[in-house]
Amino acid sequence: MIVLGFAGYSGSGKTTLIELLLPRFKADGYRVAVIKQSHHDIEVDRPGKDSWRHRQAGAAEVLLTSPQRWMLVHEMAGAPEPDLAEHLARLSPCDLVLVEGFRHGDHAKLEVHRNEIGQPWLYPDDPHILAVLGDPPPTAMRHFALDDIRGIYEFILQQMELK
């Protein structure tokens, strides 16, 4: 599996960018998985549903399955969050994994940056960042505008040697 991260601060446009790129990968026959790290509590099922009730009753894991999809919910119960490598090991085989979050990891990344967010640049301190997407960086660094989806897509194919 090839792993490519999208690093940036909340509100920079990482999710929207991934959402725009995924149909291109799919149309070209690539199988792509996404790992999204959140710093907030997440709920994947609704209060009152059977799987929610099982978790509330104390199940350490609940696997919900249907003819259309399945999902596994694992309760951390105070354990530390698994690292990216542990999550990657759980995925089915695919061509590419797009990672949103884990911005301090040592995997290849694209920085998504918008000046209006008011956060510092990541690329000067991270040698794993291949390019900046969004506002132009103040120093020499490969750059793409956020609306240059075709250019970003072609750059990813080239960098990840998918082409």
C-alpha cells in the first residue's frame, strides 16, 4: 500500500480536497482507502440503535454488518490511540491510502494551508511534505492552488508512482 497524508490545521480544506480527488482515483481504477484522524469524540451509530446499546452495555468491540457495508467500532477504554502503522495493518489491500491527520508522522504528505486560518506553515519543519496545496508558501516549495484538482491528482500519481 502506498500512503499519502494530507496535513494541515482544522478548516484548511483537507476533507473537501480528498472528497474531490477520490472520484478521479476511482474512475481510473484505483482502489483507495481513507484514514481520518479526529481529535474529537466520534459516534458512528445513533443512540438507541442496537449497536449503540451493545457498546453502552460494555462491549469492547461491535461489528455491524449488512449486505451493503460493515464497520467495526472499538472502544479505547482509556488505552492510547493506535499509531498510523497499526491502523494501516487493519485495512484491506488497496492501491493508495489517503491519510487525513497524523500530521507529525513520517509518511509522505501534502500540506493543505490557508493563510486565513492563522496557523503556521508545516513544511519548513517537516521533510516529508512533498508540496503545499492552497495559499502560496513564502519560500521555495512545490505549490498547487486548492482548485487545481487535475494538477494535484497528476502530481500524486507521479509522486506515488501510480502512473
